[in-house]
Amino acid sequence: MERTEVLDLMGTLKLYGMRSAYDEIMGVAIKRQHEPPRIVGDLLQAEVSEKQARSIKYQLTVAKLPLAKDIDDFDFTGTPVNENLIRDLTGGAFIADQRNVVMVGGIGTGKSHLAIAIARARIRNGARGRFFNVVDLVNSLEIESRAGRQGRIADHLT
């Protein structure tokens, strides 16, 4: 089978990761004389990696995070914020334990920055997330309630 046919079939099957990595993987495989199972494995790994990257990108979009913030960008010096606790939260144990995180503080204390950073860290590790500020969430819940559709937002988030 010709290269173009292989690439067309990969496109038809929506194996975009394999298709984009095909030439590089085949070039290396020919030079190093890899066996067919190794080549197939490398192509499959390229596909899995591409699908994971696409999923993370999609989940970051769905999360509607207002800014791109990370824990390493936050300056913990001079704040009462417990850095170890925040770093533990990025690990996601609170999700496995079915616990909530509520951040309370004045304007400019870093609540949004830290919430976004935690959400981004968890999304990169396969979790889903959604950013709301309290006012928007309460307003959405009230509108939902008036329309007789209580629970739809909660159902969508779980």
C-alpha cells in the first residue's frame, strides 16, 4: 500500500495522531530496522498522545477559565495563603474524596488565580472543571429555578 493511501485511510478513520506522526515514525523505524509490532506500537502511542492533548485542549475551553494562570505564577510571599495546601489541592485528592474547595478573601488576594491554577492542573490530569464566580452561578441557578428546570446546572457539572 502506498504512503498516500495509508495516510488517507488514517484520515478516514480519524487517526490524526497516527497520520501526523507517520512519516517520522516510519523514518526512524526504517533507519533502526524496527519490527512491525514496534512500529504499530509507536503509531498507537502517537494516536493516544494526540487524543489526550486534544481532550485537554477541549476541556480547558469548556471550563471557561477567564485567564491562563498556574501555581508557579502565584507569589506566595507576603500572603497568608498556605502554599503547601494549595499545592496539595493541585494533586486532586479533594476530588477523589468528593470534597469541595471554597476560597474566601478580599479583593486582590489571589482567589481567582489559585482557583484557575488548581482547575488547570486537574484538567491536565484528566479531570473536568468549570469556572464560575459566585454572582454568576447564583444568578444562573435563580434563572434555572424560575424556569422550572432546577438541577440542570448541577447535572451538567457532575
